[in-house]
Amino acid sequence: MKVAILGFGFMGKMHAQVFQALPGVELAAVVTGRPPRARAWLKKAGTEVPVYDDHETVLADPTIDAVDVCLPTDLHESRVVAALRAGKHVFCEKPLASTLKECAAMVEEAERAGTVFMVGHCLRFWPEYQAFADFVWKGRAGRLLSLTLRRAVGRPAYSTGNWLLDTERSLGSAFDLHIHDTDFVLHLLGRPAAVASTGVKDEAGWSQIFTRYEYPDGPLVQAEGGWIFPPKWDFRMDFRAVFENGAVAYDSAASPTLTYAIGNGAPKPLAFREPPAGESRETGGNVSSLGGYMNELAAFVEAVRLGRPPPTATGREAMESVEVVLAEIRSAEHERPIRLPEQPR
Ligand SMILES: NC(=O)c1ccc[n+]([C@@H]2O[C@H](COP(=O)([O-])OP(=O)(O)OC[C@H]3O[C@@H](n4cnc5c(N)ncnc54)[C@H](O)[C@@H]3O)[C@@H](O)[C@H]2O)c1
């Protein structure tokens, strides 16, 4: 399977490493606004891949099976629709888009095209989050009573043209970063009845958001996310869950990362499965892992091979996550809870 990556910044390079490690996949082209930099990076990584500064060349190439869209969010819709119309399978980074109209255009085009369409909601594939979801769904410690999720990082200065700090383009960290936890909550527990949010708003939009997801008769669920911290603050994500008869805790900066206790037992590591090429590695003092990205792109490749929809992280699921985060931002703006319609839009 031949893949082209559109957008070769932080995420495009991450995906290039994964595609190079996945069997049966050839990274066949890269499209970026800065070809010389991409060529230098690829050379250093020991690979020679054609690099273009226009996506039309790649879409017109019949040998390319799939396109991986790692562009700024405001460019997703036009590139995804063009790739689907060219008959390509498409993987698109999260958030799908910043309006429901754009999301719907992509989802409907994918349904017309009949090719595989998947969105990069990587927590659904993150080894520890997968192990935790399995723990919840199997009821290993009884009913889930409460869940708190957090995600924090220094204000990003790396993005191309600083698009992440342009609220018109990224909608700020409440949208771009915190959507990971919203999507995981939807994956784990389904659609909440309402969301109640507050946060800190500055020149980069809602730079920190606190949300309560309301599940009548269900667990108490809340999440905090933002890139409001000083620029050198390391990325960190964590969660804590309390059950009728136990607890689970995860901290990306701890070792072991994932622990649990049942009944009166002492806390111990909860086992999770890393893909073979996705072991954790040290990145400047912060442990990061390719495992979640390996798992999600392997699922995309497998879906293409089998000619089936992806097992999760579909276009419609990604659109629902956008719908819920937009409701969270409205809730923070209007300082009141927002009820969600029973069915996704
Ligand atoms: N799943 C995750 O964990 C995760 C992490 C980071 C980013 N993302 C998502 O990946 C996507 C890309 O983010 P990134 O961090 O790689 O961004 P980035 O700024 O590092 O890279 C953007 C790439 O797009 C190209 N580009 C083309 N036209 C552009 C334009 N008009 N403005 C700016 N860049 C342009 C740039 O040359 C660059 O190659 C976003 O949707 C982002 O939300 C996902």
C-alpha cells in the first residue's frame, strides 16, 4: 500500500516514522509548504521520498492508494474532499474540522466515495487508554463512579506560521487539545446528556477548559485541558477513575504509567499491550510513545487491506466529538450548561 502524507510538520513526521515501521506500507510522497526542510529530515531518517509543494500531483498519481492529511485543521475539509473525489483512502488528523458543516461535507463525501475514511483520535488506540476502557467495559471493579481526565502542555510555539495560536484557524486549545479527552469520554461512555464548562480565555482563545459531562444515573465525569502553561512545560496527560470496588490511575509522566487496585488489594501495575515497534522512548525528559499512533495507523492500513470501515474513529464519531467540544465552548462562553440533542447531528 502506497501512502502520501499531506502536511509535514509535527504530526506528519510522527506518521512518517510509523509508516516506515509498518509492514506492507510504503511512504510514497510527502507534500509540504517547505520541501527543502522535509527532504533534509527524510534524508536524515535514511529514506528518499518524493516531496512536492502541491497536493494535485499526488492526487493525480494512480499508484498512490491512501492520503494522510496532517495539515492545519482549517485545511482539512478541502484536502480531504479532494482526496476522496480522487478515489483515495483517507486518514485525517483530528479535529476533523472546526465547523459541523465542514465535518458533514467530509463524512458525506466519504460515504459517496466508498473508500476508507478514518480520523486521528489516537486515545482510542493508546495502549493504556485501551487497557482502561477494557477494564471499565468488563466491570472488573464494578460500576464506574467517577472519572477525571487531564491534559496539559506549555503554550505551543512550533506550529507553521503559528496557526495553533490563531483562534480563527485552531479555535484554541479547548478545541485542538482537549478534544482528545472529549472523544475518549464519548468512546468510553457514549453521548452525555449535557456539558457544563468554564475556563480561562486569553488572546489565544479558551486556553484552558474545565468540563463536566452529565450522565444521568451514570458516573461523574470531568476533564481539564489546555496549553496555558509556560512554553517549556512538558506535555502530560493523566486520569483517575473510582469504581464501586477499586480504582485505576494513569499518568503519562509516572512509572509505571497505569496502576489499579481492587478491593483491599495494594495498587499494582495494570498490564497493557504496546505494538512491537512502539515502545516508549525518552524525549527530553518526557516519556512519549509511538504506540497509540502505531495502533491507529495499523488499524487504518488493515481497514484498507480488508476493504472495511475502520473499527473505531470513524468520520461520524469524529464529527460527534467536534459537536460536543463546540457545545463545551458555547457553555463556557454563555456560563451555563448546554443540553445535547439525543442523537448526534
Ligand atoms: N493526534 C495528535 O496527537 C496530534 C498532535 C498534534 C497535532 N495534531 C493535529 O495534526 C494536524 C497538523 O498539526 P501539526 O502540529 O503537525 O502542525 P504543523 O504546523 O507542525 O504542520 C503543518 C504542516 O502543514 C503545512 N501547511 C500547508 N499549508 C499550510 C498553511 N496554510 N498554514 C500552515 N501550515 C501549512 C506546513 O508546511 C506543515 O508541513 C492538526 O490538525 C493538529 O490538530 C494531532
